[in-house]
Amino acid sequence: MRILSGLQPSGRLHLGNYFGMMQPALQLQHEGDAFYFIADYHSLTSLHDPALLRQHSRDLALDFLACGLDPEKATFFRQSDVPEVCELSWLLSTVTPMGLLERCHSYKDKVARGIEASHGLFAYPVLMAADILIYDSQVVPVGKDQKQHVEVTRDIAKTVNHLYGEILKIPEPRIKESTAVVPGTDGQKMSKSYGNILAIFEEEKALKKKVMSIQTDSTSVEEAKDPDNSLIVSLYRLVASPEDVQKMEDQFRAGGIGYGEFKKRLFEAIWQKFEEPRKRRAELAADPAHVEQVLRAGADRARTVARATLDRVRHAMGLGA
């Protein structure tokens, strides 16, 4: 089973990124032939600072490896190290109806948030389709909000197969139904664009300050509190043991402990959960040549697969000798 997933290099890894995409991806590397890429081509639709893009890409590579990605089990690479995907994107675009792209909600959402309406942003789903199809991907794990992208990919692949024969594999989305939305410090979905993130590899004092800034209501120390409507408890459930979570929930209901004490406990749980990844990340950061070697080796394998798919499509479409 070939599994494909990608993550844009958009800044510091936070709890929402980790529990929404990274942790499920790390689990899937043990279930099949996993291809994971750093989506730097996609980032160009909104990030135009070359130095920052390179830095974000290096950081994401460190984050993935530090959190448990095994290069012996998963093929890990930068998207831009496989330029064949751009040619396939063009070939797919020649059979992609405009109406299909005009119905994509991600384009409308991003324009509504102030991102410039470029051709790259509009054609984003075609490049995503090329990402999926070029590696003969069979399973694409996505959240509900990204299911449409896989559906677009399936439509494009079916059109190509109808016109040129059965040359592309039709992928299936694996919807992460159980993945909860991770709340940020203000109660909204944790997102860099909202400025409400808890970064996993933040410096200790800075992370503690962010945790202590989590919004709470005016309930007094003595009063009972509702754990089911608490940002503190919601985040604690992600990083603490079931026993510790139960203890906090009971103490919420009993009253007598203030929010400040619960926030300190949350910080300690986050800090402890990522203690080993922090150590591993520091080791990796001290050996950039090793990280680059991992990405290059991954790209070599990915290009071998991509080249075979592209040659098959080019021949079927009448390109080349």
C-alpha cells in the first residue's frame, strides 16, 4: 500500500500540526510504503522570501525526523527535489476543466483571507493531484476539509484514463474522522495565522508564557469548574496520561484550585511529552549534512518512481519518440 502525505513549511511546528497531521503520518509509516514530502512548491503561493522558505523547509525536516520519522521506513523528501511533478502538473492541467477548479473551496477561502489570487493559487489542486498521482499513491490521509482535493485528483485521473488508457492509479482518501480540532490559546483553531499557537520546540520560558496566557473565564479558585468547556483540559487530554487527565477533571469539578495551577500542570505535561524529540532535534540540528543526506536519498527514490509515471503518461499522450 503506497501512502502519500505532505506538509507545507510554514513556520514553527505547533500542537495543531503535530496532532492533526504529523502524528497520524508517523503511525502510518509502519502500515505501508509511505512517501512524505515537504511541500515547498505549494508554499510559493503565499511565501515569497527565499531565505525564509529555505529555513522553514530545514525546520520542518528537523521536526519530522525529531518526532520519529524513520528514513528506513518512509521516503522523505522536498517536493522541489522532484521537478517531474511540475511537468505532470502541466499535462494534467490540459484535461482539467476550469469549472472543476472554480468549485474548489480552498481557493475561495484563501482569497477571502487576503492571499493574492495568482494562477498558482487557482491551479493549486492540479499540482496537488500531480503530487498524489506521480507516486502511484493508493491512500491519501486527509482531514475533512481537504477531502475535496483528493476528489479533484480522482476526477482528473479518471479523465486521463478515459482519454489515454488506464495509466494512472485512482487514489482513495483516508478521512481522519477521529482527529479533533486542536484549540489555540484563544479558543479558536490553533493556527499561525491567528497567532494563538503553542510551538512544540519553543524555548522553555517562552512556551510557559504562552501556556499561562490561555484564556479562561472569571470563575473563582473556590468554585467548581466545567472541564468539558475548558481549553486547559482540552489541551491536557492531548499530552497527559489518562490517569492525570482524570485527576485534573475531578479537581476541576471539586473546586479549590485556580486556573493558574492547572496551566502550570499543562505546561509541564507539554514539556515532558516532547523532551526526547527536543533532544533529538538538537542533535540533528548539529549535523545538517546528515539531514540533507536523508532528504537527498528520499528524493532519489521518489524521482525513480516519479520518472516511471511521467514516462508512462508522456508516451500515452504522444510526447517524445
